[in-house]
Amino acid sequence: MIVSKRNSLRLAAVTTLSVLSLGLAGTAMAATPVAHPASATQRAAAHAGITARPSVSSVQAWQLFRVTGTTTGLTAGSKVTLQQKQHGTWVTLPASAPTARDGSYSLGVKLGLKGLNELRIVSGDTVSPVFTVTVR
């Protein structure tokens, strides 16, 4: 009988210590935030950028002009595409070009929508600042 009481006391002491240590470990884990490493694509997207410069600020309808610029954080050969704002939404135009090894690109553009045209260059989730070209 004495042996079973001793074992019971030991079991109670071990259980109490286990619960306390687990409780302390749980609060310590809750207090320290876990840092999740960003994936390579998230890091690249965070550092990716596109510049865009039109060769002219005003053109006749369907007159050819060029949009040139550079990209950072994109792989060589990435496709950059021209988008135009039409009635409040961005529409992808059939004007695209691959990026060179140094990140530069150049694409020929013809616009027919008369007036002030808001344009931008996109590649995946990376977007250039908006630029404008007036079509007369």
C-alpha cells in the first residue's frame, strides 16, 4: 500500500510539473512570432519594377511611336505588354516585347482612340507608372 501511495504522489508531482512546463512553453511560443521565409517569387515581386517612356506625347491616329523602358527584378526574356485604360478598366493591347538581358525593352505602338490615352506597361503582377499619349 505504501508503494502505491508513493507512486501516486510521484505521478501527481510529475503531472503537475509537466502541465506547468507545457503551459509556460505555450505562452512563450504564443509570445514569440514565427517568421515565415518569403518565397523567391515574393522577394522578386517585391523588388520588381518597370519604367516606361513614350517617344512622343502626341500623335496622329494610327501613327507608329515607341515605348521604351527598363525592368528590374524580372528575368531576361520576360514579356512586357501595353495596357490602355478604356472606360475605367485596363485593357491589354496587342503590343508586347521581350526584355533584353539588361532589362530594357522597346515596343512599337499604334493607337486609334482619339483623345488623351492613359497607358501602362505590365509583366505579370509588375506594373509601370501610368503615362499618357494624346491621339489627334
